[in-house]
Amino acid sequence: MTRLEARLWLAQRATALVLAVCVMVHLATILYAVRSGLSAEAILGRTRGQWGWAIFYGAFVLAASVHGAIGLRTIAREWLGWRHGSGVAATLLCVALALLGWRAVAAVVMS
């Protein structure tokens, strides 16, 4: 289990790095949109068919899903003492979050 824990620890830190960059880009984009007075319709008009945004937000979703699932697995194991099944539950949560997030990305880019 030591090797698995080390890999999860590394994945947690790597996804944190990706999330830090994605959050900064996302906030900068929001600030630009608000200061430019763009409406939701105008924003969707700009994102429609833009695969660069789809790739960016798809990576954002993947990083958030993996990061969150690993964190909740750790909480379940350390704080709740839930050893058996925590990995399966975390994997299912990761997949569910990723699918829901990618669905939202597709709605914004392909709408």
C-alpha cells in the first residue's frame, strides 16, 4: 500500500498545480468578461465551437475530479476510519464528477 499512497500523494500535488493555473485563468477570464460588460449570451457566443476552451476546461474538470476524489478518500480513511471500499468510492466519485463536468463543458462549447 505504500507505493499506492505515494502515487496518490503525487497525483494530489500535481492536480493542485494544474488547478492553481486553471483557477487563475478562469478568474482572469471572469474579470475580463465582467469588466467588458459581456452578457451570458455574448460569452456563450464566444465559447461556441472553440475547442481551445473545451480542452482547457476539460483539463480543469479532470484535475478537479481527481484532486477532490483523492482528498475525500484521504478524509474517509484518516478521519472516519473507512479503510475498505474507500478507494472504490473515490474512483466512482471521480468518474461521476468528471462526467458531469465534461457534460457542462460540452454544453458551453457545443451549444
